[in-house]
Amino acid sequence: MKKMIGILAMLFIAITMLPASAENVTYEVRSTVYDNRDPAILPGDFYWDANNFPVLWYQIKPGLSSELFYIHNTWNSSSVIKLGDKIPSGDFYYVSKPQIKRTKIASLDEGTTFIVDGCDLKRYYLMGFFGAQHMVMPTDLSNLSKGCNSDEIARILMDSDEKKNMLTGEEWKLPGGWSLVAQQIDVKGNKVYLELKKKDEVVDTAVVSTDMDLTKQEKTYIYKDDDDKPVFYCYVDSVFRGTDSDLVVLNYVFLRGDIITINTGDTYGIFDVKGFTVPDIMDGVNYAGSGPGTVLNTGDDALIMASNKDIVLSAGKDFDLYGDIYMRNEDTTSPDLKLTLKKKFTIEIPDCPDNVTPEVNSTSSDATDEIPLASVPNNAKVQDPIETAETRQTTEVVQSSAKAPGFEILIGFMGILAAAGIKK
């Protein structure tokens, strides 16, 4: 027994003297399997959506999704796809159809619109772009029923319905290098002087009143770009005079990144942009989600991309699609085919002192709740709307909350010794 306890003690000392470091952890998210031996798999076309490939954008409430990876079986539409088949260039599609959703500020007013400075903030169009949530620019800013432009998208940097209390002179740091300052407050007039900055440069100023006689729209501050499209807005709830400082209460804060224009012919991985309306071959496809817009109809607004090279379904072959998304053919015997889509993610575990838990490097809850785009393979010709200085996201590389060897190991060691003593 003494010998065993001595060995355990030596082991404990050796463990606690090891450097607190570990290698990064990489994992994959996989789609469902296209198994041509499964009787549920029908001949002809096949697609993956957010139901069977969870990397794709999906809002559980209210049941919205927009994305598909679609195989158009032109070589043998009467049969299932087999190992060794070739998906010809142009027959593998990426599709994203914008969905309309109520904004958070819409809860302020039960009316059918919420017009502020000519812009209807009641709803906005959203869509996934290889999994990352984006806002789509409407065709008519004051009449959202006229649809949207699938070729103009922007990352949503912040969309919050939590109240923010700001003191006079305080600078509130926002995502993307933006910030907001409440410079002065006039309590008698129920007014606040706001200053909006980007990278420490003032881009806009405004005096907003919270007078009870005003409408909620008149109490909303909005900043628009040169094309009169909203970039930032917030609702000024109230102002207060304190003993030492004054206070303003803000709510329903929204901020987007720069608008990215997608052009026909642009290339993203193995996909070329073909157009912005749903083609005939996908008419009637009812894909993931319970929202009214999750059915593809010919002519619907949508981003349509098609493969620019042949894909040969060889056994054990991986085929890069875009970013860290790739197609995997399992090593099976012809004609059996087991085909999946996968995406890689990495958890970065940093070196840290004993008993210190590193901060989690993740996107603010005010930004987006979707998985962002990964980096693009070096061999792909890509124009990536995410890779800008303002909107680059880092949520795919997150800091682990795992602690270095310390008190937990000590407690475990004491438990072993106790167990050994009881056994004796």
C-alpha cells in the first residue's frame, strides 16, 4: 500500500509540473447521408437543407431558413446517384432565398409599418450565406412588400432589445469599430445630443427628444448611408438628471456592416453566381422551416450559384466546396454510394497559468447567432463578403474554458488516496 501511495504521489507531482498547454481541437459537423441503398432515397434530384445539414442558417423561431445544396440529376434522372457517377459542371447548386422577419423595434408599435425618415423598420429581409446570417437590402425602403435585392447583403453587427443606460459623455463601444456617445442631456427639454462615431471619427450627430407628445418613430434616432439605407438606429427611451451626472436610456439598437454587392459571374469556391431568381428545375421544392417562404417557386428572389467544375464521386474522395465546407464520398464498393457534406470547426486552447480560466472569445449576443463563414482554401478563387476589415468574424476559433492542471487534480488525487485507505 505504501508503495502504491508513493507512486501516486510521484505521478501527481509530475502532472502538476507539466506546462498548461494543449493542442487546438478540430471537429466536424456532418449532414445526413445520401445512401443510395436506402429505400427512402428517390431517383432524380437531391438536396441538403438546414434540416439535414445544421451548418446552414436556420432561425427556430419563427422557423425560417434560406439555404440549399442541390444536386440536379441530369445524367440519369430515373435512377439514384451511384458511386463513380460524375456530377457535371453546372449541375450542383447553392441556393439562398431571403426571408422576411419582424425586427425587434417592431414591438414598439402594433401598426403595419414603422416609418422613420422614409425607412420602414418594421421588418427586414434575412438570408444565410454559406451559413452566416446576412441582411438583404429591400427594393423599396418605405414599402417592404416590393421585395428585396438578393445581390446586396450586409452582416448584422448588432440587433438588441436590451436597454442600455448611458451617462453623459460616456462612449459606448459597438461592433465593427463603431461607437455612440451621449454628449449632452437637456432634462428640461427631455432631449439628448447623440454622436455616432466610426474608428474614432464622428460620422453623424443628432438631437433626439423623448417628449411624451412625440410618437415612437420621432423618438427613434436613425443614421443612413449615402444611398439612404439604414446603418444604425436606436430608440431613445428617456433621460434623467442625477446628482453627479445625467443619464439616457436607449433600447432596440441595430447596426449593420457595409453592403456587399454580389455580381453575376462572381466565384465563391467551386461556385459561380448564375443569377438572382429561382430556376424552373427547383419549382415547388419545400425545404427546411415552417415559415410561409420556405418553398421555392420559379422566379422567386434568391441567390443562385452553380458548380464550375465536374465532381466525380470516387470512393474515399473529398471535394472542397467553399470555405471549410466539403463533400465526402465514403470508401464503399460500387455502385453503393454514401455521400455527405461536412464543415470543419476549430477550438483554440491557449496556454494559461495554473487555475486561470481564459476568457471565451466569442461573438457578442448582440451580433448574430449564426455560424460565420470559415476561411477559404488557398486554391479557390473567392470574393468573400465576410472577409472585410469591418465584419471579419472569429467565432469559429473560440477560446476553451478548460482549466489548466490545478486544484481539480489535487482533489482527484486526494480522492484516490482516500479510496486506497478505505480499501486497506
